[in-house]
Amino acid sequence: MKSTDHPHYPSAFPIQPADVMTQLPTQFFATLVQKVNREISAGHDVINLGQGNPDTPTPSHIVKALQEAAANPLYHKYSPFTGYGFLKEAIAKRYFEDYGVVLDPETEVAILFGGKTGLVQLPQILLNPGDLCLVPDPGYPDYWSGVALAKAEMSFMPLRKDNAFLPDYAGIPESVRKRAKLMFLNYPNNPTSATAPLSFYEDTVKFAAENGIVVASDFAYGAIGFDGRRPVSFLQAPGAKEVGVEFYTLSKTYNMAGWRVGFALGNREVVSMINLLQDHIYVSLFGGIQAAAAEALTASQACVGELVGRYESRRDAFFGGLAEIGWEADKPGGSFFSWLPVPKGQTSASFADLLLQKAKVAVAPGIGFGDHGEGYVRVGLLTSEERLREAARRIGELGLFG
């Protein structure tokens, strides 16, 4: 046989995925992206309010820190497996200054490849097949992904307007409470934009301790609070570190979504388990990115204040437009999302399709976040005030409100 010849196989064998690959949840929002792209490709001016990707650049001093660090030969080698101590010290310093929370950098901080990574890893660390996880409904769909990868089960905690979009622990059946091993929370909330008071987290610590449930607080929007109110960290509640961890990311606070820097903070045992799993998967983040992330956390936080102010101005501009067209909704207290009720006679999906087709405004249908998201759409405040007012005007022309 010549070296250029290849054997001929009459029929290739089928490559079968592992069972877990067929059990992953459907990526609901991939369909939304396709619909938006079709409208744009057809030449339409679409105002895309359905995404959650920050629209302004990373502050220049953070970019400069990366540029300088990238030239440092130290960072061209493997980073320490659990990350550089200076970055863990930087996040501990930021948490103490912002929330009064004391963290041991070495034992209570794990560096993550973005917050999403930790949220998906945690169920695999704590849950065996058939174990139960409490998940908010509506909620961030990637919570479901981690549970599916662990071959565990979910029990949904409804988030209703009449309870300020907080879960009602008293309404969780005892049979569910006793089976549950893990619980996800997220405030400021995606998608509802609700915030949580310290008293709620105090109740959470009590509920978790009594039932042996590890709490996973997703604090991705922790820096974004409006009307002069800083969001409350779960770790501010007494006893929080004994029952859980908090996930923090630089994606939203510093417009560093593409940089993939996140942290798991709190319970030492859980932090240790996260580090152990990551030892088997990763080396660590590029050292230059770790240096730039430390600069973000320790330098002046004026850029954060400016960013929050920008989102608040956008919120006010958008809700001013909503008031003019008669679309009544509650202003968000945090995050860069708004959670808006759909008109009577519409589902969240049909209303989202109508807005895209007739007004060329893209929003995310609430059903994509869970059954209790039905009746709402999520709007991202991730474009200019002018475009947000224009979106409200276009929607108003459909005559659906008032």
C-alpha cells in the first residue's frame, strides 16, 4: 500500500454520545439569537434588548495593566494551580471594603474561569445521581446545566411578585427540604432584577442549617444597585460561611465578560473541593489576566460608580418611555435588566416574537427562564438612552397598552 492510499471502510461505525450529553437542557436563547440575526441579515434595524452582554469597554487602566503584564516573562509560564495569591488577596480586600466581609484568601477564595464555570461545577462536586437541588424559577438556565451534568434532580422554587420575587421557604414541602443538598440563589436577580434584604439571607442561613442544604449565592450583579442602595451580599449574614459559598465575577462590575475571571467565596470545604476539581481540569488563568484583575479590584472604583450611574440613567430613560406608552412595570432595584409584564392575550414567547417582527425590538421571553417566567419578558439596559427611548416609542406604535 502506498503511503498516500487509505483503507476503505464500507460503513463507518456510529459514534454515540454519553447519556449525559442527551440530557443537557436545550439552549433556549440560541433560538432567540438566530431570530435576531435573521432580521438583521434582512436589513432591519433591530434594537437588541434580549442579551446580557455588557456593551461598553473594559476601563482603560485595566486594559493597560494586562498589556504590561503580558510582557512579563513570569506570566508566560504555568500559573500556580489555585491561582496567584495576590489576586485572592485583592478580592478579599474588595469584599471587606464593600461589604465588611472578612475572607481568608488562601482557604476561603477559589479563582474560577468565569462565574459560570463555578456555578456549573458545584453540582458535580456536591451532588450524586438522584440527589436534589433547589433552583429558582425563573432563574439563570445554566444552573440546570450543572445539575444535569451531575445526573441529579431539580425542585423549583417559584419567584412571585407578591413575595418580592424571593423564594418562600415555608412553602417548600418537608419531603423536598429533607432531600435537597444544594440551593441556588441569585440577587440582584436575573431575570427579575429583584434585590434581597439582609433579613432574607438571615432566613436563608437558618433554613440551610436546619435542613443540611449548601447555599450557592450567585452575586454576578453584586455591584449594580440603584437609588443609592448597594446590593447585600449573602456573606454579610451571620453564619453564611458555615452553610455556603458566593460566586462573584468581574464580568459585570468592570465590563470584563470576555476576560473570564470569577471567584467562589466562603465555606472552606466547598472552596477546597472546587480547587481539587479544577486541579484535574485546568492549570489556572493566564497570569497576565490575574494581574489585570487584581488591578481592577484594588485601584480606584470610580469606574464602577460611573457604570452603575450609566445603567441607572438608562433605566430612568427607558421607564420614562414606558410611562408614555402606558406600559406599567416596576423599576428594577439592581442588575442591568428589567422584568416587564406582557399584555393580556399574549404569552411571553408570542409577545417577544411580535415585538421582533413588528417593532424590530428584541426581548427575552420569560418562559426561557422557567415556567414561572411566563407572563414576562426580560429587557437588558445594554444600549444607549436614545436607543432605549426609541425602543419604547416603537413598541408604543403597536397600540398594545393604554
